[in-house]
Amino acid sequence: MILGTLTDSIGHPYKYWEYRDAFLDCRGPLAINPGSHWGWGTKVITRSHHINDGRFHVESIDKPVTVDCGAQIYSFAILYNCHIKEGAIVACGAVVRNMIVEPYTMVEGNPARVIKKWDGEKWAKV
């Protein structure tokens, strides 16, 4: 499902996302590189509500998501207000929010945390 206006910034054709049962929120800034790889049932959220005074407000604010070339987003991951850089891996079911995942770094969990980095030959635990 794509929420908001369909744009070229979603990286892959609409059918790619539909086939993977993905949810893309295109209401806020979204930049997905077509060289990224995605699993099933992923969710990308790019807008949120103002809650600065502790109350719900109808107006919303941008929470940009950027996914670079070679990034791998595995099934059921959730991305919110984040940048997944080149060659990074987001593990199955990870919730990546308010963070930058550096190149060739692997994250997992909720909230996502770094578990491995590519050392040029293998994935090494951190």
C-alpha cells in the first residue's frame, strides 16, 4: 500500500512494492534508491504528529527516510526518520527510527542496534 502521492522517489515500480505487500508513506520526504533490496511486509513511515505540548495535534511534521544503493531491508522491518546508507543491512523485524545506519553495518532489534560491521572480508561482531 502506498499512502500519499506516488513519486519517482520510491526507487522501484509500484508492482515491486505491491508484490512484497509493503507499506510506503509518501506524504513526507522519501528517497529509495532503485539499487536497494527489500523483503516482504516492510513499512516506511515519513510523517508524524506534533506532540510538543503533550497533546495530539492534527498537523503533522516530516520524518524523512532515505535508503541508499545496495542497502538490504529484510522482511517486516519498519523504517521511520532514518537514513540507511550504502551496503547496510536491516535485519528481519528491526525497527529503525531516528538513526543513521552507516555503510556496511548490520542492525537488528527494536529499537535497532548495531550488531555487525563488514571488515572487507566478513561480517564481524561489534
